[in-house]
Amino acid sequence: MPGSTISTNNYTIGGGELYFAATIADEKMLSGSAPTFCDNAHSLGNITDVSITPDVTYIDHYVSSKGKRVKDKTVANTVSLNIGFTFDEMNYANINKFMLGDLSGSTVKVLQNTLEEGSAVLRVNTDIGKSMVYRIPKCTLKPEGDLSLNEEDWQTGAFNLEVLEYVDGDSSNATINASWIAAPFGILDPTVSLG
């Protein structure tokens, strides 16, 4: 079983890089061409903080016997996965996404768009420990909290990347469609290299 032996090589220090395209199941995410997805055009800039948060709601079942209730079953009823992150590059592309804007040249028309659905790659690339790549075929990018303006510190903003279930037909390409039907919430791969 991979990773079953305790090893200090598994201890990891590393931040994350995030790449996003406003295309569900972008064809460049498949392993043969994935390096072309992780480029400046898809980059969300310098990411100072990343957290992956599964949100699971459980339903418990109990049986009553001899005057007491005993739990005999627990199931996950609602499951979601969110990637929260903070960015500090105040470029027009990031501000436009944060303000749900319509970018026209160097002007952002604020609150002109709804949330963007697309695909994303979270890459943890480190010299200390294990690198990994999480390819997400369908997600939405939501502004989260405040756009922090502080003359004594770097300006920052936060997003929440919510992983959505890929469903049959989200891509018109049969090969891409089949690949993501098999992994509708994406693939976490500690071995793939994205350049």
C-alpha cells in the first residue's frame, strides 16, 4: 500500500498555486496536456494561504432497546468540498473576478456577471515533502469576505473555490466526458508533473 510506511520524506512544507479557466472540463487538464493549463493565462496569481475543507453532514440512525437508544448506522447525507484561498495580486483579472465584474480593457464594470463556473487545478509544488496536483473538472469561484485595504500591510482578497459534481454531458467531447464521469469531483494525484 503506497504511503503505509512512516517516513520523514512525507513531512511537507509548501503553499499552493491555483489555476482557473471559465470552461468546464477544460481539455488542457487531462494528464497529457495538463502543463499547458498551468500557465500565466489561468493563474490566480500569488496565493498566500490555501485551505481545503470537506463539509459533510451526517445522519445517524438509532434503535431503541431495553429503555435506551443505540446508534446502529451513520451515513453521509450532504457532501461538499471547498478550497478557500487568499490572493495578494491586485491585477484587473483578480479584481474583476472578485467584483463579479465585466472586464473591458482596463475597466471593471462592477456586479455585471454571475458566478463563473469552470475548471481548476490546485498544485502544491514543494522541495520539502510531497508535491501533489488536484485537477477539478467543474467548480465555481466565489468572492469571500472583504477586499482588505490597509496602508500598513499588503492588500489581500479571498475567494472560495467550490468543487461541483461533473455530470454526464458537461463536455461535448466524448473522451473528456468519459474521463470526468469516472471522477466527477476531480483527481488528486501525487505523482503527475505539471511542468
